[in-house]
Amino acid sequence: MVQSPRPATPAPSRWPLFACAAVALALVGCAAPSAPPGPAPQAQPQPPPKAAAPTDRPAPATRGGRKQVGKASIYARKFDGRTMADGSPMSLLDDNAASKTLPLGSRARVKNLETGKSAVVTIQDRGPFVPGRIIDLSPATAALIGLTSKDGLADVEVTPLPAARPGDADGEK
């Protein structure tokens, strides 16, 4: 009788052994003592803050109440009702004006150098953004000072007024 070959027994899997070894190494690594604590890290000196972006604040030279001489222009009628820099709606009939340098909410006397007429305005907007112009006036204020030329420009003197005190009628001393 011929014997048939015995079936080969598969070798035992070594996977569980490797898995156990990996877990053991991970646990040993977690339990290993860490380096002794050293002195607390010193705070790194911070560089000085960068200069702020331009804002609505005027340059220091214009805050001092200096007079300005230059061209005034008239707000176009298309701006009626639009929101100004201070958040209020533009009115062609009010004493509002736009300046690049005077603080919002401040008041100034605008004098037409040709006619000698003047009016007090409240700075509520920014502009004019045309070179050589220093103030934009509402049409009502422009008419008060005699600014009626066809090109809508006049040479003016703008004098900032001190802040109004309680009891002052128009903010002047």
C-alpha cells in the first residue's frame, strides 16, 4: 500500500506576535521619562507696531487751526441724499462741506476772496479729491458766499473754528 503524503500543516502566523511587540514599544515610549524641565522660556521681544493706515484724522499741522487758502468747489446735485462720511444724508440746502484735512463734525468759516462774503460750514464729508481744491460746499452755502461762476470754483480762505461751548450761538468766541 502506498501512503499518501500528509497534508502540510501551515506554519503558525506571526502577526499577533508583531502586533504585541508594536503595542509594547509604544507603551514604553509613552512611559519613558521626558527631559528634565528647564528654565521657563523668555518672551521674545516684539517689534514695534507698524504705522497705522491713513484714517480720517487730519495731519497734525491742520489740527492746530491753521487757515487754508485754495479753491472751493460745489457739490454736484447728483450727491443729494447720498450718505456722507459721517453717516448723514447729503442735503443740498444744508451748511455741509467736505474737507480732506479738517475733522468730521468740526466747523469752519469759508470766505470767498473775490466777493468777501463768508459762511460757517460743518465738515461732514471727505473730499474734494481733485488736486488744488481744499473744500467742497453745498450749493446753498456756495450761493451764500457768491460762488456762482460757470466752472463752480472760487478762491477761498478756510478758517477752522473752535469747538462750540454751551451757550455759544455759533461756536465763535
